[in-house]
Amino acid sequence: MRKGLAALVGIIALVSLTAAAEARSIRYHAQHPIPAKFGGGFCYITEPHVHAFGPSDPRLYRMHDEEYYFVGDPTPFGYDGPRYSYYGPHPVVDVGVEFGEPVYCYLDGPHYHWYQPVAQAQFEFRGGAYWYVGDYDPIYYRQRGRYVAINEAYRPVVWERPVVDVTVAPPAFHGVIVAGPGVHGHAVVAAPAFSAVVHVEEPPPASIHVGVGVGVGGPLVVGHGHVIVAEPPPRTVIIREHHDNGRHEGWYKHGKH
């Protein structure tokens, strides 16, 4: 009787330990930051895997088959791998993930990702960065209100962004160009020496005319003022000036986009 009771207690303890272990197992789809309270740094595992901790900020992730996929700029988290420069919102075109539908990065301004666009993804490389010049899928607009919060997550973070010359932005770029001496981050941008918010609404192309000469007196950073992208409005450009002295496929796999 005692042996049977001991065996039952052992089984219950084993089940409890297994359940606890499963409860602590958080699934990640690819590379991602490690929360500071668990040591910080970056996890470079490119295949699906598990950890005993969840993401420090869910706004930097999307769920893919019940796995967290990091969609932000990995640079401020100690990432030390291949990086490609982007400007503005764009589709996520990572080789290691097939979402089944278009998924977008909603980061404003210049930023990095570890993946390079594939040829059919409709990006144009100008001024030091890839600009998305294709049409946004309707899901981009439906989900923008939810996922644009990634910019708030990065607002207090200080990190070096790619140097981008916004004066040579592709005419077909749909998004918002923001340049100026902001106070958050070190987003270096080759741009005119004034604080400007350029509001470019769809559909493109829209030309940007700046009436102040390009300055060379120190780096400028991406501002975080009033930025709006409407859908789908007439072609408009508004400028406010304040002088102040490996494998590349992603959701494009099999030619889908």
C-alpha cells in the first residue's frame, strides 16, 4: 500500500514538474533580444526554439504559429551580425519566416534588419537604405493602428541608426520622411540642416521641395513629431520648417507578394 502511494506521489510530482517546465517554455521563431533580467544581449538561434522567459516588450514581436518573431531593429540589443538599412515602413521579407499573409514593419525613419530584400519585393536602394516602393496590401492599413506602437517602444532607446540621405528618396516611396535634430536616439540622417516633417500621402509619386540649403554642421537625428500617413488621399506634400542654427524569401516565397 505504501509502495503504491509512494508511486502515485512520484507520478503526481513528475506531472507537476513537467507542467511547470512547459509553462516556462516560451517559443521563439528566430533570433531575438534577451531580456535584461535574464542577462541581456542577443540570441542568435535562427531556427524555432524555446526559452524559459518571454519577450521584454511584446510590441517588438509578431506571433507566428504560436512563436514570437522579432520584427524590430536588433541593433540596440547588442546584435552583432549582418545588417541591412531600411527607411520607413515595409513588408517583412525575412528568409526564415512564411507568415502566409503580408506582415509589415511599421518603424519610421532609418533602421536596420538582419535580412536583405529579395528582387521581387519591390524595394529600391537609394541614399544608403532600402525604400519600399510597392503598393501596401489592405492589411497594412487595417493593422497599422495596432502595430505602429513599435515606434513608442523605441522612443526612449538610444542607438545608432543607419545614415540615410533623404533628399534622394525614391519618388514612388509612399511613407513619411522625418528629419531633424530630435532628442531620442542617434539616428544620423544626411538631410538639410533644419527640423522638417515631410508629410507624403498616397498615392505616389510625390516630390519634396525644400527651400533651405543642405547643411554640414553636425549630424541630424530622426525626429518624432506629428507624422501621419493617410489612406488613400490625394497626392500631398506638407513641409514645416523650423530654423534652429542568409536565404531571401520571406512572404514573397514562391513569387507571392
